[in-house]
Amino acid sequence: MKLQFKHQKFQADAAKAVCDVFAGQPYLTPSYMMDKGNTLTFLDQGYYTGFGNAKFISELNDAKILENIKKNSARQPN
């Protein structure tokens, strides 16, 4: 069985709306160490990758996020 996905504009619009809430947050690729714990088997070692979230910049505070939400809401059709 092969899965086939259609591009759904409403899904793309929804994803963009969520991203627009955090407009102003720079995209960063941080490097960090990860504690793998003792749950990995020998075969998992080398294939284990993790991703972290960048810390919010101070300019992106609650007031700015609310402003972004209001801007985005104003653009949406009723």
C-alpha cells in the first residue's frame, strides 16, 4: 500500500497561521549534548538524533505574541 497525500490549502494556511504567531523569533540551529540514558540498544547507537527548541528572544514577549495573533485574526475571512 502506498500513501498518497493531497496538498490541502486549508492545512497549509493553518500551519502558516501558527508560524505567524511567532513572527520575529529568529531561526537558529543550536548545538547541544543529549543524554541518551540507558534505554538504547547497541543497534540504536549512531542513529539517535534529537532536536531542541530555541529559547524565545526577549522582544517576543506575551504582548508581541498577542499582537501577532490579533494581526493574523484580522486577516482571516469570517
